[in-house]
Amino acid sequence: MKLGSKIHLYSSVLFTVLLLIANATVYTVFSKMMLERELDKLAAETKQAAAALRLADQPAATTELLRAYVPLEGMLQWVPEAENGSGILVTSASETDLSNEKAVYSAEQTQKRLKIEGKSYSFVSIPIIGANGDVANVQATESLEELMELLQILRLVLVSVSAAVLVPVLISSGLLGRIVMRPISAMTRTMRQITRSGQFMRLKQEGKSRDELVEMGETFNDMIGLLAESFMRQEQFVSNASHELKTPLTIIESYASLLKRRLRDRPELLEESIEAIHSEAVRMKGLTEQLLLAMPRSEWKIEREPLDLLPFAEQAVAFFRSAYGREIHVVLQGEDSVTVMTDQDKLKQVLFILLDNARKYSNDRIEIELGRADKDSYLRVKDLGIGIPAEELSKVFERFYRVDKSRSRDQEPIGGTGLGLSLGKELADAIGVKLVLESIQGKGTTATIRIP
């Protein structure tokens, strides 16, 4: 069953049940109140008759008083306590059949509803002591048929009103289902169009209402926007990754083919080819490792331990001096040592990424400064290289983003993959440190790792 049909069915059934409960409550309360009212009225009249009958000392006087107080549609009788006593009864002209009912003495005052030959009656019995000392009951019986007819009319009215109300309820619940389903149906159609066309589309929001359905549509549009942006980034990622991997693979394939064809004729090509293949393989390996390391942060294992930044930085510098023959200095500001709690391996990877960038984009000396500022410790990598334009500075942490996209690798031999700073930022966030870049084009770049 569709959601709109469910809303229609459930709302109609619920309203019908509530309406029936309300009508049953109204009928029950009204009938009970009217019955009690009739009994109280008959009890009051019977008490008046009993007060007058207490003074009657002759059967004739008793009979006259019974005739005076008999209900218009009922019976009034004198019922003695003694079984051999003579009872006296008087009925109205319309209820002579009541005289056939056997009278029963009751020691306590009683008022109740009776059913006699399918008809409803109210009954009241009041014990009294007569003028001659006899104990008897004054019992009054009155027809409730007029009240029963009134209640029957009430039942017909309630049924008619319920039927009249249910018609617009059924119609309105159907309209409600359509109103609720309209944005959901539009969303479903839009998603189907997106599936068929492969292009992201947004819902057309109609009206100025701020209800939950409109909010759902706006949320859907926001989600589509995020998906479109993510898809665009994914396409750019695939394009850039394929471009970066294509170059070293092409070089390796070319030199391998050259060796196969010309090695015997030109043995001097061996060293050049091996060096080129090795260089491109190393570069491709680095790119692949960076791609594989860019896994979800939830899968990274963070192990924090005390770390002295001075020997840590000097070890990193020794590696770079040996590998690249570059001049790198370590400067400690203000203290003998700076100890922090962090993940040493991942912090080392961040520092290597910054040093590698400084090496690529600067031919002058590189400096690592470490110390404390306010409550934080810091590692600062400074170079005097080409720098980064101010308008590009906010984008360098994006994956595969390179500052000058117009130049190819052949035109820019120092160009990187565009993954280093992106991965460095992710690693820094994972271990709870902050990575900040400051740069002036043509004068150099300063990268700071702030460690709480």
C-alpha cells in the first residue's frame, strides 16, 4: 500500500473511531443523567404522597389520596408490611395493566428502573408508618417511554451527524495524503531523473511555507549540492591521478621498449635507461603510497607518547642532509628542550612532507625552528623559495591541487603530485595538531605545526 493510501486509511479510521467514542460517551452520559432526573422527580412526588398518606386513618381516605397523587402515566399503591394486610392501588387510565403486577413490601427506601412487558418504568418505594400505627410502603411506578423515545431520537441524530461528518473527513484525509505526498513524489521523480540522466538536479520549491516538508526538500537540495560537488571532485581526482600515473608509466614503458630493441646495438643506453626507469618507479611508488595512505581517518591508529622535539627534528634533518645534500638548520627558541605528547610516526610524516616541499621549491637554506608560544609548542619549517600566491594559499591543502596548473611536468621539473600537503593536513588533524601555512610569493614559505 502506498504511503498516501496509508495516510488516507489511517486518518479516516482514527477519526471514525474517535467520533464513535465521542458519540457513545455523549449518549451514555445524557441517558444516565435523564434517567436519574426522572427517578429523582418520581421520588420527590412519592415523598409528598407519603407525607399525606401518613395522616389517613381510613381506607377510603387512603384511596382518595392515592388518586390525587397517582402519576399521569403510572401507578401509586399502598403496600402493608403484614402479609394479610389489604393493599390499595390506583393506576392512570393508560397504565391499567400495572395492576396485574405483584406488590412486594420493602423495608428500605428504593428507587430503580424496571422492565415490564418490554416497557421501561421508574419505580420508587418509601416505607412509612400510618396514622393507625400500621407499617406500609408507598410505591410509585411511572412510565419512561417518553424518555426512551427521546433517547431513540438522540441516537438517530448522532448517527446522522456522524455520517454527515465522515463524508468530508474521508475527502479531507485523501487530500491530506496527496498534500503530504506531493513533495515526496517530486523528490522520487527527481531521483529517477538523476538516475536516468546521470546529471544532478534540484527540487523546485513552491510556496513560502516553512513546514517540515519544505525543510525536507531544502535538505534534499543541499544533499544534491554536496553530491554534485563530491562527484566533481571525484572526477577531478581521477583525472589528475590518471595524469600523474600516466607519465611515469609511459617513461618506464618507453625505456623498457628501447632496451629490448637497442640494447645489443647500443650498450651505453643501459645505464641511462636503468636510471630513468628507477627514478620514475621511485616517483610512482611515492605517489601510490600517498594514495594508499589517504585512507579513512577512522582506520588510522593513533599512539601518543612523550616526544622531545629537538632530537626528533635533528634526526629528520640528518636524513634530508644525507639524501639530498641540502643545508638545513635546527633552531631552538628560548628553552633547553620542548617535550610534547603526540604520535611520533605521524608527526614525522607531516614534517617530512613540509621538508620535501621546502626542498623542491627552494634552492637556499632551510630552517627548522621549534619552541613554545602561549600554551602550545610548535615546529616551524622556513624556506626562501618561490612562495605561494595569496589567492592560492587557501587551496593548497586540496588533494592533487597544484599552484600553477598551466605548466606541465616537462616545463616544471620540480612539480609535485599535489598530494603532500593534503595528506599532511589529514595527518595533522588526526593527531590533534594544527598545520598553518604563511607565504609571500618570491620570498618564501613558512609552515608551522602547532602542538597543544
